[in-house]
Amino acid sequence: MLDNIRAHSIMVARVSQVLLLELTISSSSPRVPSKELVLAGALLHDIAKTPCLKERCDHAKKGRDICQQHGYAEVAEVVREHVMLTEFSPDRYTKGHFLAKEIVYYADKRVLHDEIVSLEQRLDYIIEYYGNNDPARHALIRENFTKCQELESFLFSTITSTPDIITEAANNTELPVFHES
């Protein structure tokens, strides 16, 4: 993994951890995904990005395959859906129930390189660098970001905070150390 992709993944994990903590302390959030799954998914979400830069492959799909090959099926699902969610569940979000893949998906959209940015800033970057000057591709990217903006609204109505909390908190968050048991 290239150093810049590793730095991006670490910041995505920090943002994910802040969101998970906010959801955990929120009285309106009945269930939260496991911290281990969220952080593993965040740290590994771009595991295939480096080889896919050369091979021009779908890094989310290839990342899922890598995780599955190593026996991490739950993490594989998070990695596969960090670019685009296959299921968007407003009814579940209204109840304050978010899955690990949704937390990582949102966190990834808030991190440009290793900096926390607004969704609009990240959208502009993705269109510029991945839009291929293709209006149809731009429309798909914008549609995906519209869903992410909706998800952001659901998240922050659940935790009764604002998206601005992410920047300060994530920049001051240390990731836990994991030990194999």
C-alpha cells in the first residue's frame, strides 16, 4: 500500500471511530456495529487501491476478494461497499441503526488524501480525478454523493451534533492498538 493511501486509510479510521463513539453515546441509537469491524473496514477499505492504480481494476471489488481470501467475510462487505452502497435504508437510519459499511462509506467521503473535508469538496475532487470528462459518469458520481448527503443528515440527526465535530475530534483521536488473541 502506498504511503499516501495508508495515511488516507488511517484518517478514514479516525473519522469512523469518532462517528461510532458519537453513535454509541447517543441515546437515540439503539444498536451500533462493533468497533473492531468498523475500524478493520476503515483501515482496509483501500487495500487494493495500489495494485488497481496500475491494473485499472475495481479496487472495492478486488479489496473484497482479498479480505474474503483471508477469511474476513464481514470486513470484505465493508470494503466492497465503501465506494457505493448497494442498499440505502432510510427507515433503518431513522431508527438510528447504521451498519459498519455505512459508517466507513461516509467517513471515506469526508477524507481527501489525509485531510477531512466537506462532502462538496470531496465530490469536486472525485469528479475532477475520476470523472473522465464523461457526463454520464459525473451524473453517477453526483447521485452517489446525494445519497451520502442524505446519510450524513440521518447520522447527524441521530447524534445531535454537526458534521464539523468530525474534523476536530478525528484530528485529535488516537486509534486503538489491536492485538491478536
